[in-house]
Amino acid sequence: MKRKPKPKKRAVRRHKSRSQGALLVRGIRRRLKLTQKAFAAKIGVAQMTISRWESGECPVRASMRLALRAVVAAESKPAKRPVAKPRKA
């Protein structure tokens, strides 16, 4: 009798549903229209860290949440409008 081959093991994510931290990171990154690599460079972490946060594989620490909020605050400041020059009469 021949033995049946064992089925290959599939990679299993630890957290099936995304946490609030994961949704927060992805939402901020998309709002800023940045890639994971550009967003990671902006907040000072590796691109793989952003990927893990967004997938829910790793939790976002409180200190990094503060850094994320600081990035959002800096990016969302209204742009200065140019001051109109007075017209000559």
C-alpha cells in the first residue's frame, strides 16, 4: 500500500480580524496617500513593521500611536494662502 502524502501546512495568521491599531495605521497611511515604505520612513520604522501592523500580526504600541498622531497632525496643517498684493489705483 502506498502512503498518502501529508498535506502542506499553510501559514496561519495569529489574528484573523484586524485590530483597531491595524485599522488606524492603514487608514492614516491611505489618507496620506503613502506607500508602506514611504510611511515607514516618515515615522522611523521598517516597512515590514507597517506590514505587520496592518495585517494585525503585531500590535501597535502606545508610543508608536503617539508618533502616528504626530505625523497626522503635521500633515494635516492647513497650507498658508498667498497674501493678495494691493492693487495700484
